[in-house]
Amino acid sequence: MKYADMTAKISMEIFGVPDFFIEGYLEDVAIEFFRRSTVWRVIVAVAVVTDTDVYTVTAPTGSAIDRVVSLLRDDEYVLTPSAYAPPELSLNANATKGSPQYYREQASSTIQLYPVPDDSATLFAECALSPARDYGEISDALYTAWGEAIRNGAKGRLLLIPGTEWVNPEKGSYYLELFEKAVYEAQIVGNSGYGRGHLSTKMRP
């Protein structure tokens, strides 16, 4: 669903707002919604190669990776985030080699493994996504599930813009309350696993 196609419902409720203005607010709110809720998740197959410890995740088209939520080896061993690793362990290029047991998220889409892999294998990374900036749309499935929440967030912020002909603090606050409630509900859905999908995309060393 393109943001441009979402503007009609809002312009019918809030008169005087230019469509391009509404579209920009819809994009900002959509990105915030999925970043905060982490409800949009996919499982990515990670192709691990010998002697390489750092991998970058390439986001699916139209999305950005906000964080790697978890990593699972093909033998179903769940890797532990480095924050919970024993203090004597040091994740560096000269580290011990073996089957990865820990990982560090260096950036939102980059992970480092410890020990350094001593064999080729496959990891499965659960990633939380948000819409890519300037892509202009979200999937129909995401819109069906969370489109109302995104519209409410956009309406709330639009109605709180001071000095505009459409300003209405009371209604704006009401819509933002609905938005915040939806973020909370989406967090529960994401953490329960119902927001997950699968991809054939592989991480490249």
C-alpha cells in the first residue's frame, strides 16, 4: 500500500492538509511504529563461512533492519548475545575458532560471531524490520494489520501542529493515545512470534 494511497482517508477527516504533507507524516509514523513495536520480523538464512566472524545483513527490498533479535544455529542451538557472555571472552579477529556460541550486534544489520566459525554452516537470524525511508509504501499485509494505527498516529501529529487551520489539540491527543495503545499491542504480537515471516535472503561475509 503506497503512502500516497493512504492520504484520502485522512484528508476526508482533516480538511485543508496538503496530500504531500499527509504522506510525509504517514511515512514518519510508519517507520516509528515498526521500530518501536518490532512487530515486523523475518527469519533470514545466514550463510556462514570458515574463518569469517563478521556478517552484514542485507535488508529485504523496501525495509531497513533495526536489530537482530536472535540467532539460531542449524543444530537448533540459540546463540547468546555478547552482553551475557562470560567476561573473560573477547570477541576479536584472533579469537578461538569453533561453532559460534555468542554474537555481538555491531550495528543494526551487522553481527560478529564468537568463536570464529571453523566450518561452513547456516545460522537463522530473526530480524526486526521497519519501512525503508523514501520507499513510499508498505506491504498490503502490514497495512491490513496496522494501517489504522499508522493513520491514527499521523492524524494525531497533524492535529497538534500549531498555527495551522486544522489544529485540534483535543482530537490530536485522542488519536495519539490510540497510536500508543497500538504500539503496545504490536509489541506483544511481535514478542509472541506472530509477526514473523521467512526469507531466502542470505547474509554475505
